[in-house]
Amino acid sequence: MLATLWMRDAKNYWRLISYDLDPVWDEYRVPNTAASAPTPAAMGYTTASADLIGGATKFLTAWLVKQDLQEASQYVSEKCGECLKLSSASGEPEPTTAADAQIGLKKAMQSVLETTGTVKALEEAIVAPMPNHEDIKLVKHARSKAFALASIPEYMGEALDCAARTPGEPVGFRRPASAKNYGKYYVTGFRLAKTGEDSGVLWAVWAKEGSAWKLTSYTVLTP
């Protein structure tokens, strides 16, 4: 028998801090009845408009390479202010106005720059994760080593809307019984290169506001 103890750390990550083994571990000879590891989902591919690909790339470049938060903020929707209310570990008061939300978002973006430091290319700051879900359709693009870009069905995009989520609760997806619709929501995903596999993955949802693609919500998936 293996017993493990987990604790949430200051960065809101769950970490294994202690374990104990049954003293007669070696005497057990139980047949291995564990199921085989799940096979990777059958990932599909799709396309995205040049405006979306260009906008996502310009946003990340302005933020992480040029470190121009004012320019990067032009690609961020005011809806992202709702995402700040979901962060229980920030210690910051909840934003009450759009201006407060912009200030809070810029502080969060600046804290990431303190980790990434000065870089000359996106690939030095961030690394693309590999999604594994049959309902996610990857988009091939020139900076695919730095960040993943994918089309997600509407039920996923709606579930990731920060205004519809509950603080402290993980994102929950409910597949519709009918056909899944695509084209309204896309996501970009990356982890910080300097922190390796230990860092969370930032998933940002993109949707159209008027004629422009904007980053409308985000969530961090911890390891």
C-alpha cells in the first residue's frame, strides 16, 4: 500500500510533500490488473483566418518580446476583467471598473515578464503544450513551437467564459447531445520555457468582438 500526502503551496499548486509505504511491500504479489494507459485522442486539424493568427502572434510578441503592455492590451477584451475575480491567490481586491480590470491584468502580465526576462523571440519565452482531446482541432501556424492554436467547440468556449464560472471551481465541460459547432471560439496555449514542465499552461480564449479577434477569457491549468 502506498499512502501520499498532498498540500497546496503559495502559488496555488498541489504538490506531493510526503509518502509512506506498507512495511511488507515486497511480500505482496498481486496480479497487475491495471488498465493500459489511455491512447492519445485522435486530434484533427483545421484552419483559422489570417487575422486571428496574426492577432494572437502580435499579442504574444508585444507582451513577451517587446514587453509593451500597452500595445498588448489592445488585443485583450474587457471581458477578461471577470477572470481576475476567479483568482483566489492574487490577494488583490476585485476590480469594480473596466479601468481597474485593465490595471489588474497589466500587473499579472508584468509578473510573467519577471520570470521570462528579456528575450529576442517567442520561442525563448514560451513553449507550446500538446492538447489531447478529440473535440479540439489544432491549427498549424508559423510559431507552433512557441504556442498552440486550436479551434474549440462552442460548448467549451462558453464553459471557459469567466463571467459564467464560480471562483475556486475548476472548469466543467458538458458535451451537447447534438452536433458540436466550431468557428466561434479559438484558444492559444503555452507554458513558460524557464519553468519547464512544472509550470501551468495558460489557455486563452479568442472570439470576435465586432470585426476584430480579441482575447476574451483565460484559465491556467496546473500540472
